[in-house]
Amino acid sequence: MLALRPNCECCDRDLPPESGEARICTFECTFCADCAEGRLGGACPNCGGNLVARPIRPAALLAKYPASTERVVKAHAACG
């Protein structure tokens, strides 16, 4: 099950579970659309994989399967 991380790992922008602006790689590294497409050129700086739109979990299932609250921010060269 996807963790649905709450923020962009690059700029720390909030990305709530219903956000259509979240992008993830196969390891669930999470970025906002602006950072993913602009600064990172569509590639994850951690694994090199492509970044795609994160699926949106239906609101009715968030109570049973809540999104993560753990914020991850890393110092990537492109995020400077």
C-alpha cells in the first residue's frame, strides 16, 4: 500500500492525499509536480527512475488506510 507521503522531498511543499500535484517513483520518493518536472526533469534524484502522478486514495478509505505523516526532505543538488 502506498504511504502517501505528506510533502515534496525537494521543496517541502505540502502534498495532501487528495493532491493531483504529487509525483512518485517506484520507491515512493515523493515530489511536487513543479520540482519533478522542472528541477528534476522527470527523474528521481535518488534512484534515477521516472516520476509519475501519485494515485489518489478515495476519501472513504483514508480513515481505514491513512496517509503517512512522516515528512522527508533531502538535500538534492537540483533542489538547492
